[in-house]
Amino acid sequence: MRIDLHTHSILSDGELTPSELVRRAMVLEHDAIAITDHVDMTNVDIVVPAIVKAAELSNEYIRTIPGAEITHVPPKLMKKVIKRAKELGAKWIVVHGETVSEPVIKGTNLEAASNPDVNVLAHPGIITDKEMQEAVENNVLIEITGRAHHNITNGHVVNVARKFNAKMIVNSDCHAPGDLMNRERAMKVALGAGMTEEEATEAIDVTPSKTLKDLGLW
């Protein structure tokens, strides 16, 4: 089984139209995918409705979930942007975490981890114990990413997640055709981050499908 719940199309900074993104995932034997283009205060009203329409049409290929990645939004405005994205039809909320490769404002991880409306805290960088504990309490999934540069802290993220028994998920954060990961590649990312075989299988196969089913998205 392969489920990728963090991808981008030309609706933000990806290289593929939504339909080609989903078709390429289908060829790589994905069972489901979420389109989660970047949004903030300026474009959420434009991007999310387009993703919803794209997801409806792309369901002819594989299960396609309309989502959004809340990106570089000041923590005090995050709830407002998330609420608006959900009002417009986003069913899967990713928050662009404090990756060490971009100047994400401090406090983003904690705000996301404290919000039960957030599904995934993506590439959270040097995540703290407090942030991880909040994520566990609010059922926010922690991403282990295949994305270059963001993934240099994957090992740290796994170690802290393990300490708190946090739920992890392996996503591609796809921006280009070569970014999509089949199951074999996702497993390499997980094991390379220091996961055990059991933890990797849980993060790749079990947690994504169970979460989608629990939310009525699959």
C-alpha cells in the first residue's frame, strides 16, 4: 500500500497539473494521494476551491483528497487560515513546519501541534519535546519527509517522536515528477531516518490508511 498525504501541483509551486500528479502517483501504485498546495492569507480563497475541483475529477484515477499546506503563516493567524481552508472544502490540513532549510517563524511548530484541526506537521526540523507532546495530545501526525534539504533532520524527528510514541507518516512533499516515492523508496527514507522495520511499516502502511478511514476520507 502507498499513500502520500503531502504533494504540490501547479496551483502553488509544483511542476505538474493536479491530474498529471495523480496519474503519476497511480502509475507508482499509490492507493490514495492528498493534493496540499501552499496557502496563506492571500491565496487560500483561490487555491483551495481549485484543489477541491481537481480532487473530484482525479478520483477517476485513485482516491484523491483535497487539502492545503498552511505555509509561512504567522502563528497568531494560523487558526484563521485553517478555518477558511476547511470552509472552502479542504479535508486534509498540513502545516509547513520549522524546517531548518527555510526561515519559518519560531512558534509555528507549537501552534500547529496544539491545533486538533491540523492533520500533519510537515518537516518540523529540530522539533522540541514540548511540541511533540502537544502533537500527540492533539492527534497531529508527524512527517518524515522525502524532500531534499527538509529531510536532514529526519533522524532527530524520529528520535523525539519515539520518545513520546507519536504517530509518524512518510510523505514525499512532491514538487516535481521525480519526487513521488513508491513504497520501496518510502521505506528507504524511513529506514534511513533510523526507524525500525516495524516503525516504518506502521508509518507507511498503517497510520495513513487508518487515519483516512477514521476521518471518513476513504
